[in-house]
Amino acid sequence: MKTNTSSTAPIGVFDSGVGGLTVAREIMRQLPQENIVYFGDTARVPYGSKSRDNIIRFSRQIIRFLETKEVKAIVIACNTASALALETVKEETDIPVIGVIVPGARSAVQATKNGIIGVAGTEATIRSETYTKVIKEMKPDAVVIGKPCPLFVPLVEEGFAKHRITEEVIEIYLSDMRQTRIDTMILGCTHYPLLRSKIMTFFGDKVHIVNPAYETAMDVKKILRESGKENTSGKAASYEFYVSDAAEKFTHFANTILSYDVAATKLVNIEEY
């Protein structure tokens, strides 16, 4: 499908669940004039334990759905899908597709003083070593230490981000990394910024924490500006939210994250796409 040439067309944003709302939130902040269509694949969350073939299949289905909404750009607000599906799906559509890994890696490379960078992510993201490859393309002498943290996503999805049990899980997963010489760490899953304050407390001042959501929003801004697709209509932005399951739970969660009031979330049978 051809890309929508209208500047008022929405930006499509998708994730395995609620984590991508951290990216949508940054796009709302940095590009307040832009319309957004968000899709959360809540029926198939988490993506981090799924195979590459399944992640590509899921991403294709969601992109086909977003194409029906005539989006002008698509943000894969999911590190796992960015790592495993981005290169494949980019070649299958004329719509610009932006992932979250390159912006996050670039920010970490710019921030590090000693070249030792940590990445916390899902099992699939860490196993893919995509962050390592991208960081080393930018800084060949960098040392990248990855750590899968599979329980972080369900803790966030179940509303335990501020609970003491999450502090214990952070300690279990990241105590080894705290013993290394990393001076920068990437939150390599879009759910993880919701644990950012606890992770920052755990590491203290000596480690700079990178939130790829902000960097991704700035990349979207640059792409829209360069292609002349910025929304200059002056109308208030509109936001639509879709999920593949548990719409009410998603709506409740979205309203704890976003400054925008999400009145309702619509259910989509994503397997039809």
C-alpha cells in the first residue's frame, strides 16, 4: 500500500501491549499536533519469548491493520519487534517504518564516557544481539553487556511497577550488571521506562539511563519534517486506541500513563489481517 501523502494523516504506533504507550506519550509531548493510532497486541503479549517467525507474522498483521487507518508513518514501539521484524517489514511497505533500537543505541553511544554500555531487554531482544550490532556500528570499540529481564513486562502489565516485589526482581536481574563498569544502560524494552525511577535508584548516579522512547519521538519528528509531512492544520490532535484483547484493562492502564484521557479502547480481531 502506498504511503498516505496527507500531512493530517495519523502516525501508527504498535507494541505487544501497554509498553509502547511510553513511546506514544513521548510523541504526544514532542509532536503535540500529530494524530495517533495506537495498537496494542494484548492477546499475544509478551513478544519477548516468541520466535522470530511469529514476531514477523504479528508485525505484518498489525501493519496491515494500520494501513487501513491510512497512517503516514509507523513506529514499532517494541524492542523485540524492532530487533526481529523491522528490516523485513520495512521492505514490504512504502510507509516509513521506525524502530526504537537505533535511536536508543545512538543516545547511549553519545552518553557513554568509558564505552561500556548495558542493555536490559526481553529474552528475544538480548538473544538477537541487535543492540550490540547497532552500537558497534556506531562505536566499534564499545563493550555491550546484555541482560534479559523477562519478568519486567508482566510486572508492568499487572500494575506492579511501584510495588516492592519489583524492587526485588530488579535486584535479582541487575545485581550482576551493577558489579560491572557500565556507565550507561539502555532500557531495551518499551515497558521498562515505567520502572525507570526504581532502576535509577538501584544503579545510583554513576549510571546514565537511556529511555529510547524520547529518542524515537525525536526521530519521527525529523522524518516528518524532512518529508514535508508535519501536521500544520492547527486542529487539535486526535488519538485512537485499539487492542487485540482486554480493552477495559488497557484503557485503565493507559489512563495511568497518559495525560490524555482515553475514553475507550476498541477491540480488533488482528488474526483477520
